[in-house]
Amino acid sequence: MDLEARSLQPNVKVVLLAKLREYKSDMNNLKSEHKRLASANSNQAARDDLLESGMADAMSVSANQRGRLMMSTERLNESSDRIKESRRTMLETEELGVSILQDLHQQRQSLLHANDTLHGVDDNISKSKKILTNMSRRMSRNKWIISSIIVVLVVAIALILYFKLSK
């Protein structure tokens, strides 16, 4: 890789050679750590270090997860409470709506009954008006008839008196 990087253009070569040096140093570090871990004496110490750091990491991860889990549970409980409250409000609103609809139905029935009664009264008033009109006509006719009879009687009395007094 080193030879290939040196054969490239100068601006690309500089970048690639720097990365190559970095990779080589990382590889050397890893090799030395591998040798250190591979040795028998350091094997037990490395194991203890690994277990301790793993336990610490596991405990911190566990605590972190526990905290997130508790926050999630708390948010879930709050959401559940809001849903319960919304459901209760919805049921109350539904009951109120049913009550209002029943009241409106009763009012509608009252209005229909009043309308029927009004039509009945209107019919009765029309009949009464016709009866009163007929009665008024009869009264007028009776007045004319009585007046005519009175005039005829007065004329008859006047004639009778005239003939009796003239003799």
C-alpha cells in the first residue's frame, strides 16, 4: 500500500501517506496490546480488568436503561391518565348530549301538542265566526220583519181609527 500511495499524484499522496502512517501506528498498538493480553501473567489481570470494566459498563448501562425505562413508564402512566380523563370527559359530554336530546324531544312534543291545540282552537273560532255571522244576519232580518210588522200594525190602527172617527 505504501508503494501504491507513493506512486500517486502529490496532492492525493500526502493524504494517503498520512492515513497509512496512522493505520500502521494503530496496528502496532493493537499488536502490542494483543501480546500483553496473550501473556499468562497478565491474562488473569486483563480478565479482571475486563470483567470490572464490563460490570461497571453494565451497571452504568443498566442504570441508564433503568432511568430511561422509568421515564418511559412515567410518560406512559401520564398518557394513560390523560386518556382516562379524556374518556371520562367524553362520557360526561355524551350523557349531557343525551339529556339535552331528551329535553329537546319533550319540547318538540309539547310544541306539536300546542300546534294541534292551536289548530283545534282556530277551527272552533272559524265555526264560531260563522255561527255569529249567521246569528247577526238573522237578527237583522228579524229586526226588519218586526219593523215591517210594527209599521203594518200602526198603519192598520191608523186606518181603523180613521174609519171609526170619520163616521
